[in-house]
Amino acid sequence: MTDPLVIFTPSGKRGHFPVGTPILTAARQLGVDLDSVCGGRGICSKCQVSPSYGEFSKHGVTVRDDALSPWNSVEQRYDDIRGLPKGRRLGCQATVQGDIVVDVPPESQVHRQVVRKAAAVRDIIMDPATKMYFVTVVEPDMHEPSGDLERLAQALKDQWQIEDLHAPLPVLRKLQKALRKGNWEVTVALHRGSLDDRHQLLDIWPGFHEGRVYGLAIDLGSTTIAAHLCDLRNGLVLASAGVMNPQIRFGEDLMSRVSYAMMNPGGEVEMTAAVREAINALTVQIATEAEIEAEQILEAVFVCNPVMHHLLLGIDPVELGQAPFALATSDAMALPARDMELTAMNDAAQVFILPCIAGHVGADAAAVALSEEPGKSDDLVLIVDVGTNAEILLGNKTRVLACSSPTGPAFEGAQISSGQRAAPGAIERVEIDAATKEPRFKIIGSDLWSTDADFGTPQITGICGSGIIEAVAEMRMAGILDDKGLIGSADQTGTVRCVETGRTHAYVLHDGTQAGGPLITVTQGDIRAIQLAKSALYAGARLLMDEMGVDHVDRITLAGAFGAHISPKHAMVLGMIPDAPLDKVTSAGNAAGTGARIALCSVAARRDIAQVVRQITKVETAIAPKFQEHFVNANAIPHATDGFPNLMGVVTLPDVSFNLGGGGSVDADGKRRRRARPPRD
């Protein structure tokens, strides 16, 4: 009988372990980044994990309620003294009893994730929905009876030309004390409706209040949640922070999470609770970093893909997993934060969610359109927001098209044999000498190349998404990989770094085993995962080009976390993006996050994007007849049929083939070799 399967998220690492194996032991044997300093005695609590139960079609397992050993006295003692978050277990105490999916939360990781979605510098015309006003209110008069709220409303109308005031109950409770303490002078924070001109009273202070009010621009992605804390007076970003999306434990990609909701009654409730808890924690974290009180945060703007949109709102996403991919609503939404259980910010805080474009093209794509404005471009621009689910825009002043493409988590380092999320110690840059086939690399946390004399012996932990992209492209340019994506043998490539792994080969990027470190290889399975991801991305772009009636674009903008971390040359060699002049391929950084900030700082922008979204033509990749054809052709590196004249003008790709179907093989120098025949009986 096979030992139980243990799957760790977000790393994706998995292995079979005997019944009774502590989760901490399994993590260490798999190289999972799970902290512990007490030697597994249940004292330090560093090894906290979150087990998940139910049907996981993505992983092919069903996790029973008894998949871990029962809660024990050591965990109870720690919970009594310090408290364990609900659903958490200690990895040193919980033992494997059956197939189990275990999430390692950020605080339990030795090497914390680097959320690479920093705020870009951007000129924004300030027109925030939330502003502060100082007013003098007429004192009450027995001869002209009226309520304090009504006289405040009249003062705002007379002094600031503001009408239609509404006060929620929590703020109304503060009103009378503030007026009297301020001797009938108060400062109020008002929120003007994003979809109408109604003003809501968010907070009130006696007298002239010199404090500031703040807002959050949040890019809620499938893999990461990135937030920017902005001063609503001038739009300055005071702090940026991010965390991994805890929903990863329910599935690394969107359809896996939809499947989890389908297979597990109440699964969408679990996922909604998980992401809201993470947003509340992130709110406290970013406020602490900026040295402000979280209750000073009076507004939040969210951008997200359709599945995240539904799960944030607590809506079952099942309809998004089947044609016709109907959204519960595609319009922009404005609602109180408390309705979404976002309790870390001000009690009266308001939330605005940008409109979605289509069932698979969400508010994040709308935010990219708001930030990059393809509809105002004179030339034809392709904008690619790379992630677990890629959003693609193509357009100019005449027309804008949009689609999404299911690239999966490979670009995030998942499904890669030595892959990991971006964290200190992860290989993020790779170069391979075409003559010697020897590599050099950079890791996150160091500016040095591995071949530099001062590189030393840092802790190298794995390879992240940008690293694997560059590694595969460099292998192709060095003749280690052919255009079909096959890795050659040592004889074929001329390097002993190509090692046999069963019936295929792998390239050794780093061997740290002698010093107790990891063996980091690029395997044939890794190549296949990257091929599938990049083919989906390229096919989506080609569909938009077909719809536009063009076979090339004038320029390309790479958005998202990858935009600033992969070179245009490597992306083009891999065939992630269509051919274009390399100097016309630029980075927009976190364009979705920038769009969220623009919407946070401008009511006019919120109303503009609602109009822009209605004018965008949506192309549905799931039902497009030519998607499969484009996908298959894009499996080649860079492509089976599309020419790349701009790329070929700056790089030379070796004409090698490592699988000639019985005709032998070809060395990297072009010489044909006979394939060895197995001996006959």
C-alpha cells in the first residue's frame, strides 16, 4: 500500500511519507521552507501550518478529516498560553495519517516571500472620493428646533456647497460629543459616491483636525496580494506591502479554486474567509510600517480577476468555471468595508471595486487599461500582464481588444522541480556561456553573479519564476535545448552538466550537495511546464492580433511582477511574446496596482474606466476556434511557424535537434550521431 501523499503549498512540493511522520519532518525532507528553532518540542511555535481538507482535483487527492493526528496536549498547552490561530497546527506535533494538503503561512517561512509589486512613480490628478472639511455649525435653538446632523448638513451646504449628506450609525454616535467638544466647530471626513454624488460622513473630530486620512490600493492576485497605502490629500505612497494569497492551499490556479468550490460544499466560504483574513492582516501590517493607526484608513480600492472578485465578495465562483462564464455582476461596486468583514480599517471605511471586462477578464485588466491607456495610443500596443492568469490588451485609438489566458503557476516558480516563490536565496537571473555551456546566476538578495570572486557561499534555495524563464531561454541560445524543447544528452551538447534522468535529460544549474545545499536542475518536466505556460500566453496574444487583422505589433508592454524582472530578449527567445524590436518592449511594473492607485485618487478616473470598459472588445479564448492551433504552434521555442525577424537580428539560435525519430541525433556543433541500438536476444 502506498504511503500517504503530503503536498505543501505555496511551494507545490510533494512526497509520500509513512503514517506517523511529523509534518515538520516531511517538510525538511522535501526542502520546504518551514521554520523551527526548538528541535520539534512544541516550544517555539515557528512551525505553524494550516492543513486543508476536502476534494482537491488539481492535486488528485481527497483529504479526510482524520488525515492528521488529533490535536494533542502540547498544542493545547501552547494554545492556552499564547494562542494558535484558528485552524493552525504545530508541524512538529501533527503527524501524517492520510493524504494531506498543508499550507505554510508566511510567518512560518524562514525565507519570507518577496512580493515584487512595488508602486511606480506616477503623476495623478488628485480628485479623491474621501476628503476632509472644516465647518462651523449653528448651535441648537429651542425656537428653531432641528437635529445636530441636519445643522451639520446645512453648514456643509452653505460653506462647501455639499448636499445629500448621509451618516451611518457608528459615526452618528460620535456627532454630538464632537460638536460640543469643538465648540460647534468640527472637521469631517466625507466620502463622495463613486457612482453618484451622495456624500457619506465617515468620521468626525472636534475643532480643526490636522491629521491625515489614508486609502489602500489593493491588487488582489491569484498568487499575491499587494497593497499601497496612499495619503488621500496628495496621493503619495507611504508604504507598500504584500503577502501570498492564502487561497493557494485550495488550488494554485483559478480553475482549481473553482473546482474546489464545486467539489466541497461551503468551499467558497472557506476561501472568502481566508482572503479577507489575509487582507485584514495586511492592513495592520502596512499601517504599522507607515506608523499610522489602521482606523485612519477610510477607503480601499480593489482590482482583481473575476474569480478573486467573486471570492472577495463572498459569491460562489462556480458559474465562472463553465460556459458562458457568467459574472454575478460586471459593473463597478461601491460598498462599506464592514459588509465584506474588512474590520482592520476604519469602521465606516468604504470599498470600491473596479468593473470587470468579461467572465475571464477582470477588474485587474480594467486597471491596466486605466494605467496604460491603450485606447489613447497612436501606435498598436500589446500589453501583457503576466501571472497565474495572464490578462492581455491590444489596441490603439481606433479599437481595444482584451482576453485572458490560463498560463498556470509555472511562471511563479510552481510546478518546477527546484522552483519556489521569489524569496532571498532564489535564483532570479541566469546566463549560460554558449561555448563552454557553463552557467552563472544571481540570487535574490545579492547583486553579485555566482562567478564573482566575492560571491562566497550564500544559501541558494531554488529558482523562482524569472530565473526559470531566463534559464530555459539561455539553454536554447546555448544549444542545450532544441526548438522542440528537448534537452540533449552530455554527448549531444558537449557538457557533463546534461545528466540522464530516466528516459530524458536535465541540465545541472547548481550543485550544492557537497556543502549540504540543494541540487538545482532544469528538467524535461520543467521545460514542458514552461512550454505550456508560454504557449497559452502567446496564443492569447495571437488571437487578439487575428481579431485586429495584423501579424505584428508596434510595441509591447510587460506588466505585472514579471514586467520588471525578465529581459525582453529572454521573453522573446522563449516565445512568450510576439516578435517586436527589443527597444520597443518595455516594462510597466505593476500596472494593475497603478490603476488601483489612480482610481483611489480620482473619482473622475473611476467614472472614465466604466466607460472605457464598455468600449473594449472581449475575445474569449476558451471557445475561440484557432486558440488550439496557436497553442500547438507556440509549443516550439520560440515558435513553429511565426517568424521572429527582429529577434534573429540580435541573437543566433543553434540549429540542433535531439530527437530525429530513429535517424540518430545531432550534436550542438551540427554533426549527426547514430543512436545506440539495444542488444538483441
